[in-house]
Amino acid sequence: MVKMIGAIGDSITHGYYDSEDLGWFARLGKLVLKSLPAEYLFNNLAQSGDNIADAAMRAVSEVLSRRFDMLLVSLGTNDLRRRKDSDMALDFSFGAREMYWHRLLDILQASGAEIVVLDVLPVMEKRYLPTASLIRKNDDVERYNNQICRICHERNIKFFARYPQWHTRALDKLYQDATHPNSRGHQLIAEEVFSFLQKEKLLTVSEPQNAES
């Protein structure tokens, strides 16, 4: 039986600023199908602008109404917007993020799919213009990744940590703006996620069906 992989996320997962109009998830699909032809289908449920609360609410109708064998979750950047020169997070407190992540994962686990959560990638703080009213900071990203990692560990959900390596890279060559990858960045994400799925032995070949006598 052909298996279904879905993606839940924001504009990054949706594929913004990929010149080939693919995004990392569709690029991942190409890598998977090259390795395992005809074994998987792909459904990208990501929506631009989604935060963790949006994803939790959307999952009820968009996940439970479909059959997924694996769900890749990659979001969080939109939870960390701050007013410039403010120590107060604009959108979501620690407690609100905790509540909505558990709500989302409750729904996803109820679907019976294998769940893989990707961490939040670093932002390029230097690309925010002096006139910008809303910004994101990497200190916030690091704290949030620690929180998401802990939640996944508590729930026995696989968590793919990319931030430490990405934080050391030349992001000006991989990003279109402060937060969105360019085509090269999308391809790199796809390759890394593909390698992680292979390492964790999450990509499998369907067993042949016995012919009816």
C-alpha cells in the first residue's frame, strides 16, 4: 500500500522563496521517491502565517479527516515575534506555547501517524531594518527549541535538532530574508530531513500483498 507523508507548518514549510516553486517538502518528496519509487505520496498542509495555535486548530479537520503514515511538523517562527527594543514576547507566552503544542500533538498522535518534529531554524537578526517594528531574536529561538525538544521527549516523539549546525552557517547564502530560506536553503533542508528519516529507519518498503487464490 502506498504510504502518505504530510507536512504541518508555516510559510517556510509551504515553500516561500523557492525559485522552483517546490519548497523543502516537495524537494524531500523527490529524494524519497528517487530512493523508494512509488512507495509514498505527499500532502503539504502548511499555511503561510500559521503559528502554533493556528496549526492546532487546523489539525482537527485537516489531519483527522485524512490517513497519514507520517507527519512532519515544522513551525514556530511566527510564535516568536517581538516588538523592537522590548523584552516582552508579542504573541505567545511560554505557557501558551506549552498548551498549544500539547494540543497539536494530542491530535497528531490520535491520527496514528509517525510524528517527526523539526526545530526552529535561526533567524538573521542583522537583516531586520532599523524601521522594523516586529523582529525575532535567536535567544528566543534557542529557548523555544529547548521547550519543544522537552515536550517531544516527554511524549516519545522524534525531534530533529538542526539549529546548532545552522547557526554556524553562512545564512546570507541560504536565506532570502531574515527568516525564509532561498532555493539553496530549501534544498539543504530537504537533504537533511531525508538523511534523518533514513537514519531513524522511518522510510520503509511496503510488503508485497499476497495474491488471492
